[in-house]
Amino acid sequence: MAESRHVTDVLIFGSTGLFGQALVSAAAARGLSVTGAARHGADATVDISDDASVGDVIDRVRPAVVINAAAIIDIGQCQQEPERAWAINARAPGVIAEHAARTGARPIYISTDHYFSGDGDRRHSETDPVCFLNEYARTKFAGEAMVMAQAEGLVVRTNILGFRGWTKPTFTEWALDIILKDRPVTLFDDSFVSSIDVDHAAQSIFDLADHGAQGLFNIGSRDVYSKKRLIEELASRLGRRLTQARTGSVSELPVRRAESLGLDVSKAESLLGYPMPDLPEVLDAIIEAGAQRNAI
């Protein structure tokens, strides 16, 4: 992947986060040299809202590929702090992509699926119209546009499942706590996703890069399912019963959000030459990762 003018194969912003950790592991497993960048605990300390900090690390590391997996993903926080959300989710991706392109690196931006509402479990392609129900969606979409302004920019829309191991629990960590301790929970049967485990997603992104992919691609499970089904099937595979679960609606949440998040992954499958994982394969990967972390 690296060319002679590059010192490092891959630079990953947000390397200590849920997806960043998986991307670092996937790069290393491929024998690539990788530098992680984050506010704390990474190879390089960086604040992506600081242009000089971003430029310094890219100039110093001289990567062949720059992956931006850093974001504010808390929808409530984005609503409460729209200027901060814009700085991290919209402006910073553009700055990173511009610096990457200037140094001959390929920019890759990890985006979201929070753009679709009102059509149930429909699969949405890369060309379907989007809607913005909150600041999170609005700022992430702006980030996409800024990255794709670069000729070799690659934007990946996805919804990931996995373990972070620190700070606020991920959806997966939260769900396992609910399942293993049989806690009271409301399961949404009207919120649809095509979530994919981080390991499958990370491998697919590096495969896209190897194929020279540019523009916008969906990466996710080839199945679309409700969050209720996701948690119930995970519990079933673990031999657990949810005796305190109730069925509810995503409309009960305080911040309005998109709920029809199914992705059509056929474009990526066609380029890569293999199918995206189905729900059973995603759940198997989550259970395996949880066992490795002694979380199950």
C-alpha cells in the first residue's frame, strides 16, 4: 500500500475508539505499518479541531493512507453543542482530507447511516436522498462532502458493533450487560439497521482501499433487522432469556433520530467480490470478540 515517499502505510485518527482499535488491529494483521492518533493513549497526540495539530502529525508521519475514525457520535451531545459537533464531524474531516491529499496520501472518512427515515427495513443505496433529523446527521453529511471534494477521497457509511473497553459503553457492551444480567430494557421494533461487527467492517475498508475505491460506499451486514431482533437473537445465541424486556418505539427517545438505517451493500460487494456478513455471522463475530475480552 505504501509508496517510497511515505514513511507509514496507515495513519488512523481516532485510533483509541471503537472502530479505531479495530482498524489498527486489521492494519497490523496485514503487515502494514500503522500510526494511531488520538487525544490520549495513542502513538501521536492530536486534537483534530486544531488545524496545526492535524497538519503536524500528517507531515511527520507521512502516511500513504489516512483514515479518519474520530467523531462525536453522541446524538444528544451534538444537539447540545452544535458548534463543537460541526468542528469535529464536519470541518475536521475536510482539514484532514486536504492535508492528506497535499502530501499524496489517500483520505478515508468513516461516516454514518443516520440519514433515512420513514421507510422501515428498506435498504438504502449510496444515491438515495437523505434527510437530517438532528445535528449529528447534518454534520456527518457535511464531513462527507468535504472529504469527497478530494479526488481520491473515500467515504464509508456504516453502523458498527463491537467493544471499546473504556469510557461510555458501546451499544454492544450495553446490550451484553442487559442480556447477561437480565436487566429491564425497552427494545425498539421500529428502528432498523444493517449493523456490522467492527472486525468485518475494518477488513472490508482495507479491501476497498486495496481496490482503489473512491467516492461513497456502504459497508454493513447484508441483512436489515430491527434493534429488537438484534438483541433478542444475541440473547438466544448466548442461551439467555430477556424476562424484563418490553417492546417500544424509537420515538420515545428525547432527541429525534432517523430509524430506517438499512444499507444496500451491493456496490461494495460487487467491487470486493465477496458478500457482506449476514446477521448470524455478525453475531458470531461479536460473541467471539466478547469471549476474547472476557466480556462473555
